[in-house]
Amino acid sequence: MATLGSEGERILQKKVGSEKKASAFYDKQMLDYLNPYMRAFILKQEMVFIATADSKGECDCSFRAGKQGFVRVLSKKTLLLPEYRGNGVMASMGNILKNPNIGMTFIDFFENTIGLHVNGKAKIIENDELLAGKTQAVFANDVWEEGIVPERWISITVEEAYIHCSKHIPHLKKLDKKIHWGTDKGTHKGGDFFKAETCE
């Protein structure tokens, strides 16, 4: 595996004297693929936070959710993330079009209070293109059962995978909520919750 950590990480590690500690983390906890435990963890998650940046490096962080297994694990090096109809802005997808770098954070708030970082390169695949070569295993128990079909997909090639430590992750309780998949109804989407239309 190539030298781990960014240039900025290395500079700060040297400045604060954490080089030895950081090197131990890189050596013992950071992989350039998803091991079987990581793959099983991802398949149990119902949410993921994704970070992208445009060609200028300006960032966006977003949230994705679905049924368990909505993020498909195709191999130890490849993930598929479905993109459903949203607000039409295409912030994450627009960034990926110009800059393939992506960061994903999966956090289990409900059982083990642990997280997994996955960083890599992303590309957009249109739904028709993907369906032309789909396998039954990849799409078993899909959210399509709800009648909602992804418009396109993000394919991620894994370059880094490592733990997000448990100590500051809250232990939450999951409650029932009716999910209105793919709706455009304002009340179901939150409406103008932050008063952006009226408040200066």
C-alpha cells in the first residue's frame, strides 16, 4: 500500500509529536480494501454520510439512507450506492462528475456504536446501464419492493477503509417512522423548516 495519510496529516503529526501513534494506526487499522467484517457491517447499515468536493476543492457533505443493504457490496474493492430522486440540485453527483474523490462514513448508532470510514474514487452509472449487467445477488431484497427505482448509481472503488472509534458515538434508540420513499410532497420532506424563504 502507498504511503498512508495526507500531506497535511503528516505535517501536523510531526508538529504535535503524534507520528508514532499515527503510524501504528495506519499499520494496524487502515486497509486498502474491505475485509469480511467490514463488508458485513456495511450490509447491515441503513444510512451513510458522504463527502465530495468539486474541481476547486469546495466541499459538500450529504446523507443517504435506505433499507439494510441499500449500499451494495460487490467485492472487497467495490461498493454501489443508489441515487434516488431528490431536490434536483445534484450536489454530490455534480462534484463526482468533476472530482472522483469520495469519503463515506457508516455509523452504527443502535447496536455496536462503532463507525467505518471508506474513502476512494467514485463514478456515476446510469440505472439502465447498470441493469443491463445486473446479477440477482446484487439486487436481492431491494428497496424497489416499495416501488421506488434508483435513477442512477455511484460506483466506489475502495482505497482506504478504517475504524471510527466508539467512544464519542451516542447509543440511540430506533423508533418507527413511516418512510415516504421518493416523495415530492413538501410536508414529508420537511417543507421550509429553516425558514430560508422568509427569514433574513
